[in-house]
Amino acid sequence: MGQNNREIGGYYETRAAEFLIQHGYEILQFNYRTRFGEIDLIAKDGAYLVFIEVKYRSNCKMGFPEEAVNQQKQAKIFRCAQVYFMEHHLSELTPCRFDVVTVFKDKINLWRNAFGGI
């Protein structure tokens, strides 16, 4: 295939964004980076600000994609979300949640409110 992981990740993040748009989300940002790490997608879903991790697997040798969003990964995403809140001067009353979009082979799943939040 000759693609690096960043190219593959970008392709599936775009597919995930298209899927989310079809489900009523408004994509605000791709690949939000902080010194703590990166959030793949940031979107609005109704009143909610949503921080979204996208995980892809072509097979289950390394486990299912949702298993890759472990506590350590969740903590990184949470810290990045805190920085986003500060940078954008958002109130702690702003409703938010953390979703995960998994792509396994060609099946896309949305895990709303996949883990705890701010």
C-alpha cells in the first residue's frame, strides 16, 4: 500500500467526519494539537461540544479499535480538551462529551459518550 500511518489515519478521520456529518454533527476542527497530545475531531452535536477519537483496524490482530482507547489515551484526550476550553474561553458549564468513532474493516461505529468528561 505504501501509505504511512498519518496518511491512513487522515483518510479514516475524513471518513469518520463524513459519517458524523450524516448523523447531524458539525465538524469544527480536525487534528487539534496541544503539548499533551491530539484530538482527532472536534464537533458540535446539538448543544454539545464533542471531542472525538477515531480508531481504525483492518483486522483484530492488535485488538478491536475501541479497545485502543484505554485509560491513558482517555486522559490525554481529556487534558487536550481542557486546553481547548481555556484557549476558546469556554465556560465550564458548556456541555461536552467524548465520543469514539471506530472503523473495523469497512464498518463504522459511533460510541457516543464513550468515556467521562470535563
